[in-house]
Amino acid sequence: MVYQTDYKDVNVFKKGKVRDVYEIDDNLLLIATDRISCFDYILPTPIPNKGKILTKISLFWFSFLKDVVENHLISSHVEDLPPALSEHRDDLIGRIMIAKKCEVIPFECVVRGYISGSGWKEYQQKGSVCEIKLPEGLKQSDKLESPIFTPATKADAGHDENVGFDYMASQIGLGLAEQLRDLSIAIYKKAAEYADSKGIIIADTKFEFGLFNGKVILVDEVLTPDSSRFWPKSTYSPGGPQASFDKQFVRDYLESINWDKQPPAPELPDEIVSKTEDKYREALNLLKS
């Protein structure tokens, strides 16, 4: 397992909740650790193989979607790491992406095909999600008539904040905002159709984009159980929460022990760790079946 890294011979670019990012030459090295975060806190207990599983899922989608959108991936092979990291290669096999360094656009590009999560909460209060009016009488987890684009601001700490399309356009320009909206929905539709054929409902997901030589490219992870809601198609039943392949399982456990969502975050018991790893692995196996 890799919980955290501390490589002295390469420059740290950023350390996020689950990924450690370093600079190598003019590119970035993204390392998917086995950390897991819930309610904006990194939990002290890693999920074995989580980083490798999520990297495999992202690599699958980057390849699957390459005819729709260019992405930041240069290599996922440890043989392409600089000599300064040669002694760490064994630890990094299967959990790295060497990626283009680009100007990251400061919005999460969220697409919702079903009404759930923060979208469900907002709909109950306002009848809309991110200023998009929705039909009356929707039930929790209902499928929407067509996917909706509901951007959010990117937060380095704490919660991302849902915003309207107009606000996003005011910050980055209407043309770019429209391009990101249309591209996000196109990616979602193509991926959701494929996943559905494999028994997975992608209820919603978030994409991140960057500008590389003036061109929009897909960056970060893509369509993983950490950035999406994955539901088993076989048990889908609107009207309440759904079973999932994502970390909702861990959130439900933390709610059950009445953690006050303040530090320190609690350890996870072995059973929860094992079942969480199984859920991530099942999602990967279904997608690649």
C-alpha cells in the first residue's frame, strides 16, 4: 500500500486528498495513493489497492474517450520515470500518470443524469439544480429526461460550491463555458451508455479540464467511483438512496457511528476496508468485462 509519498529528489507540485503530484521536467507526475477522504477529511485508514484500481479505471476511460476529447496523459509506465525515482518504481507500478502540465480551469464540470446527492437536496428546496428548473414530482434517484450540466467551484479545502452556468460564464467567458458544458455532456452520454451495457448506472460525475497550448483537454481522474456515483443497474429502484460502487459505503458507515465530522477522523474497521476495496474492484471488473 502507498498512503503517502515524500520524494526529496523531485519537486512537489501539490498534495491533494488522495493524489500526490510532483513536477518532472515540464510535466507532472500524478500518484494515486490508497488514501480515502470523506466529508472533506482524509481518513487515517487506507484502502488497499485503491490507487491502482482508480488509475486503471481512469486509463480505461481516457482511451475510450480519446475520439471525443484529448487528455493530459503522456505515460503510465514506471519505466518512463526519471532516474531520481528509480528506487521507488516498485511502489509506483500501476498507480502513476505522467501528464501534461496545463492551465487548469477552476471549475468542476458536473453532469447529472439522475437526481441525487446535493442536487436532490437543492431540488427539494427550490425545485431546481444550479438554476436549472426541473419537473415537479421527481423522486430521489429518478433519472432525468436529459443530463444537466451543474458546475461547481473548485475548493482546495472544504466543500466545492454548486454554481449556475451564468456565474461560470462570467468568470471564464461564455464561449469557453459553452464549450465545457457541451463537451462534458457529450462525454457523459458516451460513457453512461457504455457503462449501462456493463450493468453500471453513472448517476453523476465531475470532470476537470485544462488549457494546453490553447486547447481544452481532459485532466485529473475521469469517471472513477471517487469522482462519480456508480450504481448497480440490477438493484436500481428510484425513491430513495441506491446501493453503490463508490465511497458512499464508507460515508454510510461514518454516519452510523455518529462521527461529528470534525478531526480527528476515525479509523475504519477491517470489514469496511475489505468491502470498500471489493466495491472499487467490482466496478473496474464490470467496466472492463
